[in-house]
Amino acid sequence: MTTVQSGTHNFKVVLLGEGCVGKTSLLLRYIEDKYNDKHLTTLQATFLNKKLNINGKRINLSIWDTAGQEKFHALGPIYYRNSNGAILVYDITDEDSFGKVKNWVKELRKMLGSDIVLVIAGNKIDLEQDRTVPLEEAESYAVMVGARHFNTSAKMNQGVEELFLELTREMTERFEQNSQADVSRTSRVLVVEDEAPQQSSCCSGIRN
Amino acid sequence: LPELRLNAEPFALPDEVRSPPRASCYDNVHDLRPMSEQASDDGTVFSEPWDSSQWDGLLPPPNGQAYDNIMMRNMRQFMSGMKNYLVKHGEREFEKEVEKERLKLKPTEFLNLDAILEGVMHRLVVRPLRSKLYSLLASWHSADVRQLHSAIEKAQHATPLQLGIKESTKVPSTAVLAVISKHFLKMQEADSPLDKLENLLAAISVMFNAIRGERTLGADDLLPVLAWTVARCRLVCAELEAELMAGLLPAALLAGEGGYYLTALFSAVAVLKRLAPDPGPDSTTPWRRGSGESREVGVAVVRVALPDECRGSIRRVALPCRPGARARDLCRALAHAAHITNPQDYALFALHDGQETMLNENDCPQEVMSEKSGQNFILAYKRIDAKIAWPQQALLSYP
């Protein structure tokens, strides 16, 4: 669901992964820069908005959390439909959770093709000593399916900002490519692309 | 008065329901002006008095059972069209009224015309049609309602754990449930889908407040607790209300927070319905493919190629499909998804090694798919007369 309203790109991002991999913590860390929320200010982390500014473009992310339990897997399609991006989270100490990520990738590619930008997050790298998912395996898998791989720790605040930034950058790029492709197809005009400007960002979070 | 147009091409119903009285759902659009001129003093499009019988053109014919979504889409299109019309062309007193109101504004205030007009549309369009819409929804979803009803009965005896609620998560107390029930009741009573959504959000927010503890709640907590709450509040009409909101709210709203919690309500209904599986082949939920049952994604969701003739590009859409659904059901959903206004010119085709085979409207696409599984085979929805050279590259380039 990409809509451009008064120059703002609206992107829908869906958060997928097994129950205990830390999806909610990642989201909270990103939006509020908090890990263990003892402040009780936060009611929920199921749906969150984040506004950012990348290369002068205003972007609004709507982040949809999904239930990770296996019994809810079948509900996936009604959550990920019209998504521009998906964050697939696994726990590096839990091989099963990586298997679940593979299932999601397969399903998303089958259902949404290459329209959706995929990012894989190996979470809990603060528990590196208990790692059971080999890093090389995860990274080469990500390359194979055309997804970016990030090592994250919601607890130590590692890799989270980078992950969301890269996802947003790719979604914007994809969106612009698509609209350019549309223009060049309909009007048969040759579009000469400028060099990509240096990426810069400044982020400010708001919560809903 | 400028000509009132909603849609460049009038939307026509499929042949089977195109019974003599009306050729198209939009026939009334042409009637609209003369009718309103006759019925009113000031000759404006929106002049009173209007009664619901004058909206009959927006309604599907009485024998068409599956057209509640068509009706809601027509209503939505009409409301959006009217809003655009009023903003762009104005009406007799419309601009004057806006000016008058603007003079009253403080420097820090503004008029959100879109929001105001949306509310007006709900009053003028949704309210008069309310009872017709409900009876149509109820007849179309009668099997779903029955199923949810028996599921809710079963859920009364289920423990929170059985519904997937973590042991560490609280469930709302009886007192809290009473408050939530009130919001659910207001949701059902409200005419406007916007008011309905607001009451749904209020109910969910009360629920969140009641169950929050030390940690922040994610979707893992929300979904089962919402299912439990819907069951305890005996919200048998949950699905009808959700369908109504999803069908009538503007798309921009559905992409945001409201859309998220509406999706949560749909999922809670789906979770509950699993407690009372319906034996009938036709009334199963589109996303039912949970544990133990067929795991193939293809059973619940079908991918169809949609060639865009203007752009020469192929779009692929995935849509939920009930087991046993017919090609005509799929076509209807596809026409809706692709905003095709002349669905009678379109059909579903099976593409196999460059060969196109048109499916009959009673064919079951999923059966065709399972027969051909593993082969270079795909479904396409295209204009029957369109001559399309499909790409040589396998259309199924993804696992």
C-alpha cells in the first residue's frame, strides 16, 4: 500500500517471525529507543508509525506486528497483503526460528513476488556464545533469496537503526523505479537517471 | 449544474444478474439529477428529502446473493465521487457555507473538508441504506455467522491457554468486559463506518489497558486476547461489522492504525471459527489452512497474473480463495481488486506452455491448479479479446 500524499511516501512494513524471537523488542527499540519497558507509558507495540526523512523525502512507515505462534501462521496473508516491506526476525540461538524465516520468505516470494522488499534480522547477538544458526549460512541464504541480512540486538541496541534505514531506502528505491518504469512505458520517454545522491538521514520518531 | 459522473465506464453486473429493470448499477447516476431536481426546491444534487428507495440503483438486484461487496464498493465509489465533485465544482451554497465557516475560525484552526464531507456522506448515503446493507450482509454471511455463533459457544468453555493466550498475559476481568461490550454495542448501533471504527478502537484500547503488565504487548498477545474478548462479549456479528467497515471506509484510512485493528478483528474471528469447523465446503474461511489441514499455500491463496494493457506490464495479485470456489467468484474478486469496471469482458485463463485456456465460470480454479501443479502453469485474468504475447520466461520464477 504505497500512497503519496503531499509529498510523503507511506510504506507498510510487516514484522514476521516466531513467537519469542524478539519482534516486539526490536520494534520498541527502534521507535522508542527502549529495551525493557518498565515505564508503562507504552500501551502496545502492535501497530506503530515512524516518520523519517531520507534525502529530503518524507517517509511514513506503518509497521504491522503479527502474531508469531505457529497456530496463527495461516493468518499471514491478511496481514502482509499490500506490504511494501517485510522484516523477518529469527533468534540466532534458535534454529527453528530460522527455519520459520525460510518458510515466510518462500511464502512471501510466492504471493507477492519481487514487489516486496525483504530484510532478515538475526536477533539476540548479545547471546553470541549460544549461537546455533551459523552466520555464514544465514548470510548466504539471504543473498540467495535477494534479501538483506542484519545482525541485531534489541537489548544492546545494535543493528536496529541500520536495518530499518536500509529497508526504507530500498522501499523508496523500489517505489521510484516502479513509477519511473510506468512513466517510461506509457510515454516511451527515455529516462536518464541521475547518480544516486549520498544517503543521509535524520530521524524523528512518533508513536501512535 | 455540471454533469455528475462517478465513473468513466458504467459498471455493469455480470450477465447472470443483468435482469431487465437495470442494466447497470450506475443507471441511477443518470437518474440522479432529474430526480433530485424534481424532488427538491433548490435543485442541488444533495437536496432533501431523500429516502432510501431513491438509492435503489446502488443496490444489487434482490436475487444476487453475493453482491454485498459490489454494493459496498458502489457506495464507496459514490461517496468518494461526491466528495470530489463537491470540492472541485462546489454546489450552490457549498462554497458560501465554507466561506462562512472559515470566517469563524480562530487563527489556529482549520476546516478538514475531507473529514467533514466523509461524515456527511455517511449520514446521507450509509444511514438510509443501513438496513438493506445489513440484511444483504446477513444473508451472504449466514453460514459464517452460524459458524461464529457455535464457535463462540464452544469458546465459553475454553481456557485462555487453549486460545493461545500466554500464561503471563492477563485476560480482561468481567467488569472490563462489560465496558468493552458497551463499545462493541455502540459499534453495532453506529450508522457511520467511521463511528464504528472509533468504537472498535475504543474497545481495543480498554482491553489493552486492562491486560498490560510489566512488558509491552505485541501482536502475540493482542490476537488471542481479542479472540477471547470477542467470544466473552458474544460478538456474533463481529465479521459482519468488520466486512462493513472494510467495505465502506476510505482506502487511506485502512492503510493506517484503524486498518491494523480491523485486520486484528478479522483474524480474531478466524481464530475463533477454528473452534467450530464448518463441514460445508462452501462456508469455510478463506484462510483456513491451519495445523493438521492441508498446508499448501495454494489452497488458501491463488496467484493470478493481471496483464495491464495500457502499460504492457504484468502485475501479479494474490487473493484468498475458499476451497471449492468457482472461477466466477475469483473473477468477481479480481475485477474488484483490479478496479475493472467492465467485468463482463474479462475471464480467467489457464496459461500452460504458451497456450491459453479460458475457464468456465463454474470451473474450480484450485482443482485446475492442483491437476497442473509442478508444471509451468499459471492463472491469468484478462480481457477476453485481448491478444497477449506472454513472456517466454517462466511466469513462475519464484519458488
